[in-house]
Amino acid sequence: MDTLYKRPLRAPFRAGPVTSGDQLLLRGLALLSALLLVVTILFPLYSMLAKSFHDASGLFIGLENFQRYFSEASLYRAVSNSFVIAGMATLISLLLAFLYGYGLTRTCMPFKPLFRVVSLIPLLAPSLLPAISLVYFFGNQGVAKELLMGHSIYGPIGIVLGLVIWVFPSALMILMTSLSMTDARLYEAASVLKAGPIRTFFTVTLPGVKYGLISAAFVVFTLTLTDFGVAKVIGGQYNVLATDLFKQVIGQQNFQMGAVVGLMLLLPAILAFFVDRYARRKQVAITGARAVPYSPKPHALRDRFFLLYCSLIGCLLIAMLGMAAYASFVTFWPYDQTLSLKNYQFDMMDGGGWAAFYNSLQMALLTAVFGTLFIFLTAYVSERCHGWRPVLNLIGGLTLLPMAVPGMVLGLAYIFFFNAPDNPLNGFYGGMTIMVISTIVHYYTVSHLTAVTAIKQMDPEIEAVGASLKVPQYRTFCRVSLPLCLPAVLDISTYLFSTAMTTISAVIFLYSPDTFLASIAMLHMEGAGDIAPSAAMAMVIVLTSTSVRLLHWLLTRRLSARLQRWKGA
Amino acid sequence: MSQAHSLDLFSDQLSEGPAVDGGAAQMHRTPSPPYLQVFDLVKKYGTFSALDGVSLAIAAGEFISFLGPSGCGKTTLLRAIAGLDFQTSGSLYQDGADISWLPPDQRDFGIVFQSYALFPNLTVAENIAYGLENQGTKKHQIAERVAGLLNNVGLPGAEKRFPGQLSGGQQQRVALARALAPSPNLLLLDEPLSALDARVRVHLRREIKALQHRLGITTIMVTHDQEEAMTMADRIVVMNQGRIEQIGTPREIYENPVSVFVAQFVGTINLLPFTPCGPDTVEVAGLKFRCPHSGRHKGTGGVLAIRPEDIECTDVHDHDANCIDVRVESSEFLGATMRLKLVQGPDLALIADVPIRALRGSDIRPGQAMRVRLDAERIRLFDEAGNC
């Protein structure tokens, strides 16, 4: 051993790590992100919570609001109604989506890409659209009214049907993920062990998608429990929590009771959120890294059955869109069936006119640009900042929280927080800014997870190499990290744009006469009896979302050609 | 001290430069102050010590290899030297300056990672130029330098290609060129060859060694592959559980391991429990062996170690104490040698590597009786704790 060297005489001049300029910048950004997230998520939610324990004059009254809520049958009735509706809609949509997803992932039926695209139709418009279509099919002057055999579409039947159509793509996406993650080796093992198709289904297929089903169930349950659009259009006298919340706050200006109803919506959503997180973690755990993807073999009977089934569902979805499209061109349903553009003259009607659409466009653009910028940077900082665990953990928690907060609750919380006279940010209230912020926050989590996944896929040593070559990290970020994450950045901005075009729930409490949005205009026109113009506005939204998605598809295709070049032949 | 070696990659005299003569193998024997010094480095993760008081000194121009099983702390040590993960305590001096707590961008090193971490969206030339552009080097100079570096790593003309279009070995060369581009005085290699095919690995081993020799750059390579360490390094630092077990030239490590761990980790070795019996004699499984050069330890017993190649076939039937009669249990043909598993009674099993030349004309079958001699000069004894 020859390591007995004397220590150099010079004493060490520093006692601890020197933070590099790069890390200082990252920490500064982390602090800024955390601060903004606290102000836009934590504070508003706290204001709402506080509101529910105070009376109208601001006096603390403990649980009195809750007591009053549960002592009035008309109020708490909405709770049970909502749960029944959400439960039914969840069950039906899960069943339909599971079969559809099974057809897309586990069979050799033709036209799979087409079916995939068709399944996305409900995402292109606000949840009002399915409800409006249902009115045209089964309403008082509907074309297929007889099919209901005397039952009215206005009420639980209509709400459940509308919700099922609206949440179908969400359920399908989650189920398809877990259906396509199953290990093919398990099926080979089952067939080698002579298990029949039924036994294989119950011992391999179902357990494989168990957590996907749980996850989908809870996500869909929250969506259906908290949706406002469908119940507003087709709910009739049937009271659910979301419409009740709207009545309490906008109709009666009873903010305290609104806060109570808001909590009624928030608590199940938070519970569902934790179950969903748990299930997703389990799902990842049961699919090992060595899993071999399943590729189905042709089976005439099965493939034909699923082709038939998927065609049926696909036709229903197209019919839903088609009926609204057709109705939007009909001059005066059902008396004057000539086609015209009369319903597109929004300026002649209540609800903000074409200005509302331009507002929507502006809001969607702002949301996409600033949302993507902030979300991606925050995700990058939280992944690449060393030390400062408490701040990073705070960011981690706050970026997940929005997924558990229903849009209406967020909007309500924003009223309480930003409209408080003593809040210095009061000036935002009623403007475009607050709507953009609320939309970014509302759809934060999904975007954040997309960004984090992309960042985690990069080689973690890229920044280390940059530092060893004495290149500042912001340069390596711009030249390497960002280009590598460009597909994810595009995904996020498209997602934010299209959701901003269609969202109602959060902004319903936040718009002002100057900042009417297309989706809110739909609501107003429908409420005023102008259903056809409402459908027409929906068509304008659908057209916009479709164009943006098309643009995204084209860009991604070009981009993946470039990525292919980077990856080599 | 400042490192004497020029890293000018375009000088044709490189291989004859005076710096190179002084560098490499003999360097650590010169009394000049070490280029890199590590003092009592400790790295703790909670209660677990990844580094448990590591000290070593590296001379300028040396090729050092950190060798050890996974989890022994070798990569942690390398990352502490790079400043990528700070130590819990202890200090580091590079070229006489205290760098203990400097962030990586304020230290002087180039690094090649196991994954190469090439920027996939930049061309080979852009990758290599990455650290040069920042220094304000002129465009045509950069281009010249990139071409020179590519020449040096054996990839001339690859400028316009993307990393994804290169093979693993070629990517490794680009990563090496990129690390060398800003002329660092210290090169860190983190398991640089472990992601490559066996054949490419052997080839690149020689090339990296030759390049290092040509440039005279102080180099530290982390590896878990003893063959890699033996063939490339001037000195090997064998690590185990966050501590340094032994530092020495490959030959010292192989021939004079200071512990059972080193003896076992580097090469193959027979380990037989012994009890002392008389001067220069020990007893193993009832048999007496002479071991006059076995090192310091006699003590109360421990482990006798002998390499398979130090056991030879013999037909001498004198009563030399180190000759024993054994039976062949199994054999493996290894090309130049035959590896025999030999047994003597139920308690003694040995592995012997016998040169094929010594076995010409004879057929080795399981069950066959044989007489072997354990080279008394080559026997080493360790105490019960596994140390000398």
C-alpha cells in the first residue's frame, strides 16, 4: 500500500459544497414555480374550505353550513342523485369501452386506426354536445322519440346516456393502455397448460387489466360525478351536485352553501384520485420489464363479432356528431327543414356572438403557450434540481393535486380567493388572465406527467456531460433536452389547446361579459331555447379542435421522421 | 504542479514527446507530487456508507483503474472526483488546488459515461464541438480540431453522421473524442466498455490504452471487469464495501494479493483452510505443506491460497511434502490449458490449470489418479479475517 501521503499544507478554504450557477438558476426557478403553484392551487382551495365554515357575514360558525345542507332534503337529495347517475354511467361506459378496447387491442379486425379516431369524437366538443344531440334524437320533437317508450329523455336517462358518450374516450384510453400492456408469454403459458378461452379470460386477461379497470372506474366516476354540461342541458328537474352548485352560487349568490356543495364534490374526487394512483402503480408493477407484447392471431368469429360491435359504437358516435351537425344547418327544427347558415349568425343571439368564439380561440392559444412553457419548465426543474427536497416535494404534491380537483370546484375556489377584496391579485378577476390560469391549473396534472415521462426518458447524464464540457445548463437545455422532448411539448400544447376550447366547468364561474367563451355561449343559447345555434357553436368548436389535432398529427409525423434520423436506420 | 503534458492533438510529435516517456507505467514510482489526491473521502446515504474513508494519490499521466464488484463504491468515488455527487466529508486536491466542494463545471476533467450520453439530436461533429464552441474558438479551428480528434479515435470523416447511425463501439469513440476536445487534464471513464460486444471491447481496450499513452493524460477508469483493469491500467485500485483493499500494478495485485477478497476477485484461486504446524509448514486436510515464502502470517490458522497455474503435474515419487496424490473429478478444455478439478479424500478439492503441452499423449479421464505438486514459492497464507 502506498497511500500514506501527507496532506498538503494549505488548509481547505471551503467547508461545504459550492452551488454552481446552473443549480442556482434551477433553484430560483423551482422557488418561483412552487410559489406560483401555491398561489394558484393551494390558496384558492384553502379559501373555499374556510368559506364553508363561515356565514355570509364572515363569522366562523363551524359545521353549521353542513348541518343545514343535510337537513334540507332538496339539497342533499342531489348527493344521492349524483352518486346514482355517476355509478350507472361509470358501469355502462366501462363495459362499452372495455369491449371496444378489447376489439382494438386483442383482435385482428380490420379498420382499427379508423375506429381509434372515431372513438375520440366526444373529446372534440364540450360535454353539452352529446346532450344536445340526445335532445334532437329523443327530445319532445326528437326523431327517435318512440324508442324511449314513453319515458322522458329529460332526467336521469338523458344524463346517463350523455355522460356515457362523453366519458367513453377517457375510459377507453385507460383501458387500452392496460389491455396492450399484458404479457404475451402468459397467454402462451395458458395455452400450453391447456386452458380454454374462458378460463384464460378469467385467469389471465381479467387479472391483467384489473388495475386498469379500477383506475378507469375511478377516473370516469369523478368525471361523471362532477360534470355540469350534460346535466344542465338534459337534466330537466333532476337535481345533481354540479347543477346544484351552479344554482347556489350564480342563482342564489349563496357562496357559503356553494362551498359546502363544492366540498361534497371535492371529497369523492380526492378519494378516487388516491385509488387511481394506487391502481396505476400496481399496474406498472405487474407488467415486468421483460414482458413480450401480445399480438393477436386471426380468429374469424371473434374478429367479425368485434368488427360488428365496434362499427355499431362507432356509428352511434358518428350519429351523435352528425345529428348535431345536421341540426345546426336546419333553418327551424322541425318545421322548416331547409338547410341554411341561419344558426351560425351568433351575433343575432344571446351569449356573446362570434366574439365569444374569438375569445375562446385567444384563451386556448394563451393557455397552450403559457401553460406548456410553465408546465414543461417546472417538470424539468423538478427533475433536474439537486437538493432542496422540501421545495421539490411541494412542487410534486401540487402538480398532482389538480387532478383531484373537479373543474367547478376549482372555479368556485378561484372566486373565493381572487374575488376577495383584500387580495392584491383581485384585479385578475373577471379578466382573461384568470380564465387562462384556471384552465392551465385544471389540466395541469396530465400535462405534467407527460412532460415528466419525456424528461425521464432522456439520458440523465446529458446535463453532467454539458457541465464537464463547461457549457451552462440553459444552453444544454435549449440545444439538447428541449429538442429531444419536442414531441411531448407538442402533445402538451395540443392537449391544453383543445381542452381550453371545450372546457366549461372551471370557467363557468369566472367569465365576465367581456370574456364570454364559445362553450359558455353554447350554454347560454341552449338555456335561452336556441338549441340549434348552440349546436352550431359546437360545430365551430369541433372544427377548431379537429384542425388543431390535425395540425398536431402533421407536425408529429414530420418530427418523428427527424427523430428516426437521430435514432438511425 | 502543472501537468507537463501537452494535449495538442495535432502535433505530430505526440508519440515521441518527452512527457510520454515520464508518464505511464513508471510514473507512480517517481517522487513528484501526485496530480490528484483523495483524502479520507466518506460518502453516506443515511446510515449506509458508500465510501468509508478512501485515500489515494494518482500521479500525472497515470492510467488508474477502480476495480470492484457492483456496489463497492467505485462509481461513487469517480462521481465525487468529478463533482457530480458531493462527498459527505473528506477532501480532493487536483494539481495542488483544493477542489473538494467545487461543482463539476468549475473542475478540470472530461468524462465518458457507460451510456456514452451522446446528444442524439446533434451530429458527431456538433457533439465533439460542444465544449469548444463555448470557449469562443473560431469556426474553422473547431472544424480542424474535430477532424483531428476523429482521426485520433479512428473515425475519420464521420462528422456529418448522427450518433444513432453509429455502432456502439463507434459511439464510444465519439464520446471519447468529445471528452477530450477541450483538452482536459484528467479523463474519467465510467465503465466505458461494458455496453459493448466482447470482440469490440478487446479491440477498443487496446485503442484507448494507446491513445491515453500517446496523449499522456491522467486517466481514471471504473470497471468491474478484472481483465479490462489488468490489461489497461498502470495501477489498479481494488475496492470492496466502500474501502480500498489494495493499490498496485496489475502484476502486484495478481501475484501478491493482500487479502482473500483481492485474491478471489482478481483471477481464480484455490482457498484451503489450514492450521499451522511447525516452522514454514501448515496442515491442510491432514496433509502437510511447506510454504517458506507465504508472507507474514503464521498465526493460529486461516486460509492457504494458491493459483491453479501454480499446481503442476509431477511423476516424481520422492517424499517432497508438497506433492500429493489426487484423483481427477472433472476436466474443462480451455485451449492452452486444461482446467482440472482434483480431489483427495472427502476434504480436499483443488483446481489446477495444466498446460496442454504437459498433457500431450496422455488422456485425462474422470477418476484417473494423478500426482501434483503445489509450488511452495507461490503459496500465500491469510489469517481468518482474510488478510495477510
